[in-house]
Amino acid sequence: MDIFEIITEALRNVHDGKNLEDVSNLYSKLYAENNQMVDMLDKTLAGEDLKVFHHLCDNFSYREVTAEDIYYNQGFSDAMKLIFQSMLWSPVRR
């Protein structure tokens, strides 16, 4: 089994239907819980506290999106390096 087959098999295992369904269900559950907490805090907090809370939520979301961008870009870069290295090593092993 060559490196591309190993990588393809690993990706299939990560992205199989069951795994994606579990992630989707968890996301839906957490999304609903988050909305419930926001509604509760909207009723509890007043004026300036509410503005600070929403600013905190927005800031946290922006930070998470930025972290995901970094993670994605690094993963893509690592994948490209792996592909190029694999292509270069292949003739040497034969």
C-alpha cells in the first residue's frame, strides 16, 4: 500500500457518514443550548451589561473563526508538502 492509499483510507475513516452525522447532531444540540442561554441572559441582563455580553460573544466568535482559518491554512499547507514529498520519494523507492 503506497502513501496515497494510506492517506485516502484515513480520510475516508474521518469523513464517513456516521462520523459526520455525530458531528452534525452535536452541533445542533450545542446550537440550541447556546440560543437558550443567550435568551436567558437577554432577559436577565440590562442596558450596558447586555451590550458587553453581546460584544463578548461576537469577539469570541471572531476569534474562533480566525483560529479555524489558521488551522485550515496550516492543514492545507501540510497536505501539499506531504503530496510533493510523496511524489519525489516515489521514484527513489522503486
